[in-house]
Amino acid sequence: MKTRITIVAIALLAAGSALAHPTGPTHGRGGPDLDRMAILLDLDEGQKAAVKQVFDEQRQQHLAAREKAKESQTRPTREEMHARREQGQKATLEKLRPILSDTQMTKFQALTAPRTDMPPRDRKQKS
């Protein structure tokens, strides 16, 4: 009887551990998944390298602006952050335009467009 309980407890702990630590790529940090995007946009190796360079440049600019704000101990307003994000997105599209074909550009814009079918997040914690 003790053996069964021990085995069941170990199995439950293992299952809980496996579910608590998902494997695979995490999204939301470090930029877009370039391998997935290369497949969806049907990028060749030259395009993939050029797109990666554009994303890396965009990331470096973002980090530099963030560091500058941190050094000056100022926090941008929500409107300023929104304007910077839009400006960055437009700059990225302009840099990608000569790299991607018209079809690929249309697919990229569809993949990176904000989702409108989801309700906005409720930032207040419910107790």
C-alpha cells in the first residue's frame, strides 16, 4: 500500500513539474521567432540574414533609448512610448521593403499586425 502511494505521489510530482516548465521557444522577449517567420514568409537564406540584421538593429536602438532614459532617470509617458513604438515599426517596415517581395511584405504585415479580436487586458488584479 505504501509503495502505491509513493508511486502515485512521484507520478503526480513529475507531471506537475513537466506542466510547470514548458519546453520550446518563449515569445515576447528577444524579438520575433526568425525561424518561424522564415518558414511563413518563405525567406531564402540571404533574406533571412538581412531580416535578422534589421531586427538586431531595431533591438539595439530600443535598448540604447531605454538605457538613455534610465540614465536620465526619466520615464516616458504612455503617449511617448506609443509614438516611439509606432515610429520604430514604420522604420522597420521601410528597412524591410527592399528585402521582401510584395507578397512577403503583405504576409509580414499580417503576421505583425496587432490583434483586434481579443479584449484589452485588465491590468487590475482581481481579489
